[in-house]
Amino acid sequence: MRPNPNSTEPSHASAGATWRPAIKFFHWLIAALIFVQFALGWMASTWQLSPTKLNLFVWHKSTGMVVLALVTLRLLWRLATPAPPLPSDMPAWERMAAHASHALLYVLMFGIPITGWIVNSAAGVPFRIFWRVPLPAIVAADKHSAELAALAHFLLGMVLALLLVVHIGAALRHHFIKRDHVLARMLPFWTPPP
């Protein structure tokens, strides 16, 4: 029997499945760190030249490396465990949009810290993560490369900001308009209904 697209009841697929605790942990921790990164990046770039500005950049770069490590772990875990199915009444275009937006999120979550790493390497300035762990250079020092990578870093950040607006809007639409469990099943303490 096909689901009724006009029904306000959650579809069977979304009602009986939830994300695993590890994926929820990675999701919310990375989300929090990304929002911290937006704030740190803006503060570091607009602050007047001072020791505080330099410290803000250390925090921003260090947190970026943490995000890169966490996203790598999350992707490995995600590849090893199946995702809960999307609601069975979700249109094909919406399924494709969901898969495409998640793929783009991963590309951006890798691309932004890597371009930041390139900026730091091409600038030729030694850097220690949280003032402790040396970060090796991944490209040779070159001013032009540093400028190109900085532009890419900024543009990818803007794309991520726009995509996050869409991502959050879609999650809220599922919760408040479609009334399914797409958002709820990613919440830390949510359990599927009986």
C-alpha cells in the first residue's frame, strides 16, 4: 500500500529508525564547531593587529584542524554503518536534493580546512595546533598560492553558510510542516515511537 502524501502522520520509514549515537555525536559536535569557526574567522579577520588577533587566528586554525579530523572520523563511521531510510513518501526530487546537499556538505567540510591549511603552508609561517602540535606544510611557500587559497577558503565558507541555511530550513520544514521524524531522529535523546 502506498503512503498517503496528504497524511500528517509520520511515514513508516521515518518513524522506525534513528541515527546511531556515534553519528549523532559527530553531527552535533561538528555543527557546534563550525558555528564557532564562523565566529572565530570573522573576529580574527576584522580584529586590529595585536596579540589578540594572532591568538584568534591560532584558535581558528587549530579548531579547523580538529574539524578536519572529526569529519574524517565521521565519514569513515558513516561509510561503515547504514543510514536510516528517508521517509517512504518523500518525492524523488527531494531525495536527490537531500543526497546532493549532504555530499556537498562533506566536500565543504573537507575543503574549507584543507584550503586553510594550504593558506598557512603557502604563507611560509610555522604553525602549532593549539600552540603545541606542529602542523606540517602541505605546499611550498608562495605568496600567489596563499592568496588563491585564501580566496577559495573564503568562498567555500560563504557556500557553506548558505548551504547550512538550506539544511536547517529543510530540517525545520520536515519537523513543523511535514511532521515526520527526519529532524527528531538526529536529536541526541530521541527514540523511535513504538
